[in-house]
Amino acid sequence: MIFFRRKKNKEHTPSPDHLHDEPLAHTEDAESVVSFDALIEESYLEEESDHHEIPPLDETDSPLPAPTPLVQDEPQNLLARLRSGLSKTSQQLSGGLTGIFTKRKLDDATLEELEELLIMSDMGVHVAQKIVHNIRTTRFGKEISAEEIKHYLAEQIASIVQPCEQPITFTHRPTVIIAIGVNGNGKTTSLGKLAARYRSEGKTVMLAAADTFRAAAVEQLKVWAQRAHVPIITGAHEADPASVVYQALEQAIAQNIDVLLIDTAGRLHNKHNLMQELGKITRVLKKIDEHAPHHVVMVLDGTTGQNALAQAKNFSEMIGITGFIVTKLDGTAKGGVVVALAHHHGLPVHYIGVGESLDDMQEFHASCFARSLVGLE
Ligand SMILES: Nc1nc2c(ncn2[C@@H]2O[C@H](COP(=O)(O)OP(=O)(O)O)[C@@H](O)[C@H]2O)c(=O)[nH]1
Ligand SMILES: [Mg+2]
């Protein structure tokens, strides 16, 4: 399914604000558009065939001695994983840049090709135009190598995404983090990875399975809880998610837990039900702690490119999102979507997912991300 995906339109180029604010109406350059309810409903219908693989426990991550630092936390490992995770996007960008800038001056034609290349990585028309405009004003008419362009791009991208480099803060005990987002985006997996990460940092962690609609969803979270050696609160099948969350927060307080991670359902029949459920979850949390939830993190699937942007827009209009996790960047050449997200939303991007294993959830570092995205060491 594709929606809100724009083709470049040279005659009419909307302003960034215009693009951001535009409702999901049918436009000439939208390939196909669906409503939010259709999106939710579709993900609900997909449920029948929705058997997410739960990777087996293997010797690399089980048993996870807790608290023990994850291998990834060594800086070289982190960077290497980031680079390989973003390699689909960086190969496309890097290959394209080499093609465009081999012994060529920075003229209208090369700039146009550069803009196309940036749009292909899903940075969006406006980010691409902004970057190309900046290059034009400083370098027009000069000879420039692909390597120089990469450095320049990395700087530009880093400056756009820098404000989003904001790690999760742990200001309360327990700090309550709730994951929301469309089915299949990676909520459960991301929370499992975070449970292991926080545990390895020496924090005490509890998981709450508030996606009570699907038994498999609870089982999936249980496997992650086992791996990360953390307790999990679940309810009966189709129990009220709000009651699970209430019990979880009570338990977390009683057990002096540092971080409570709440997994929610991504698919309900429509927007109204989803809003109601998330609203109720928030209300019951506030009965116990008026500041909870301390983080409402939307999990986005990076492989959906500009579609992820539209989901972010829809959810942020419904619910007060405090930050993002962008998953599956390893599976896509559309890694530029993080740049578009930063440009349009400006909310923190707490973590990015660059693979399926426990070690593949990284804190978002603007300059490392930018350099890796364009294929620089
Ligand atoms: N390659 C890759 N796969 C991921 C990543 N994050 C999640 N997944 C996979 O995406 C699928 C859906 O994830 P899940 O956590 O069940 O999504 P949820 O429905 O939002 O809870 C699973 O097969 C995960 O293993 C990632 O960063 N990279
Ligand atoms: Mg799930």
C-alpha cells in the first residue's frame, strides 16, 4: 500500500509548510491515497496472515546475563552496525553521487540530478530543495568531487536532524514509556530491545502487554521479557488494555521498578476506537501518577518511506506524541525518511532500528547517522 507518496512536480512546487499541513486529499502527484481509518482497518485485516516470526532464542542473546553491557555499546561496533544498517540507502546515494559528480561542474543539470537522488532516498521534496539551494549558493559553477559533495551533504543532513538527537530521559521512577503505532511497525520488537538495553544499563524494567486483542502479540512480548530477564504484566485474552496498564503501574511502583514499557495494539477497527483506547490508557495511568506516561513514543517503519511521515502526522494529531523510533532502516534505501521526519516534525528521534537482533536498536546520533547515510566512514 502506498499513500501520501509524491512524485516530483516541476511546475508546482508546494512550500514545506504546505506539504506538511495538506490533508490527505487526492492530488495529481499523489500516486494513491487512503484515509487513516482505511490504514488502520487494513492493518487489522492483515492480522489473519500476520504471523510475525519471533526469532528463536539463540546463544548470542540468551540467556542475557543482566545487567551486562550489550556488545553493541562499544563505539566501533555501534558505527559498523549503523553503517551496515544504512547501507541500502547509502549505496544508492553514494553510487548516484559518484555518477553525477565525476569530473563535472556544479551546474543546473548536476543540481537537478542531485535533487532527484535526494528525493529517491525519501528525504522529501522540500528537504532536497533546501539542500540543493544551499549547495547552489556556495558552490555554483565550481568543480566538485563526489567525495566533497558527500561531506557537504553529511553536514547539511546533520544540521537538519541535530535537534532530534534527544535521548529518552528517566526523570521519574518508574519512567513510563508507551509505544504506539500501526501494526507491524515494530512496537513489540523495539520494546523488547529496549528492555534488554535498559536492563544492561543496570535499570530495573517491567513490560506490560496492553495489546490484549491478539494472543500472539502477548506471547511475542513474553519471549522478549524472557530474553531480557524482566517481569511482564499481561491480562486475559481481550482483557481491557487499560486494566492491564493500571495493574502494571501499581506493580512497578510496588517493586520499585525504574522503567515501565507499555506495548499497545496498533490495529483497532477505526480511529475513534484507537483514540478511545489510548485515551483510556493515559487516564488510568494518570490516576496513579499525574505525569505518566512520561514518553509516548511512536514507532515508525522506515521501509514505508514517506508513508511513515503521513502516519506520524495522523497519530500526532490524535495523540500527544513525545518522540519517535524508526525501525527497519536496514531493509530499505529510504533511510532519508528520518531527515524528512526531522524536518516536518522536529520531535526527538530516540532510537533507530537497523536490524532484527537485540543489538540492532541504536540511540540516534545526528552526525553518525548523517555520515553513514551518505556512505562516509
Ligand atoms: N529488519 C528489521 N526488522 C524489524 C525491525 N524492527 C522490527 N522488525 C520486524 O518487524 C516485524 C514486526 O514487528 P513487531 O514488533 O511485531 O511490530 P508491531 O506490530 O508494531 O508490534 C517483526 O518481524 C520484527 O522482527 C528492524 O529494525 N529491522
Ligand atoms: Mg506488537
